Amino acid sequence: MTMTIERRKGNRELFVDGLTGELALTVDSNPIPVHLVYDVSPFGIGMLVEGQVAMGGKVSMEFRHDDQVIVVNGLVVWSVPDVTGLKTRLGIYLDADGAASNIAFFQSQNV
């Protein structure tokens, strides 16, 4: 994957306690508990998850809040275990094909 546009300085939201609703994450069809969502942009998500997750895994996330359901898909492009080895900090690149869902997820958390 080659990224041609610098997006790291784009608009992002930081969530410590602000995630409202239910978030379900799967990587390569395996459910992964999410501990913390660090930031969300229309192009990617940073989060802390339970266990070890390798780079290159296919990601699916489902977010539910009230009667709204948003599904986004992507790829693990960054994976660093924490010092205990029990959790992993992930960088997920969201599929451009799902841009409408990516933006909907970003806007749903833009409070």
C-alpha cells in the first residue's frame, strides 16, 4: 500500500471517555476487545486492544448507537505491544471504498 497524500495532520478526534455506543472489532474474523480509542479520522483509527494483533490483519468494526449501525473495514498498518505484552496499540487504515461509512463513523464521534 502506498499513501500519496499526507493525512497525519488532518482533522482528528481524541476519545478517552467520549466513545458513546457499542464498538465491536474483529481482525481476520477474530473478535478483539477494545480498551481505548485514541483517535479517529475519516482515513484511520488508533486504538488500544487486548492481546497481540499482527500488522496486515483485515479489520471490520461495527459501531452501534441508538438505532444507528455503522460498519467500517480496513487493515492493521501499525501494531506495537504495550510494555506488559497484554495489550497492543493499533493503527488501522480504513478502506477508501467505504468512504461514506468512514465519514459517518467519524461524524458520529465528533462531539
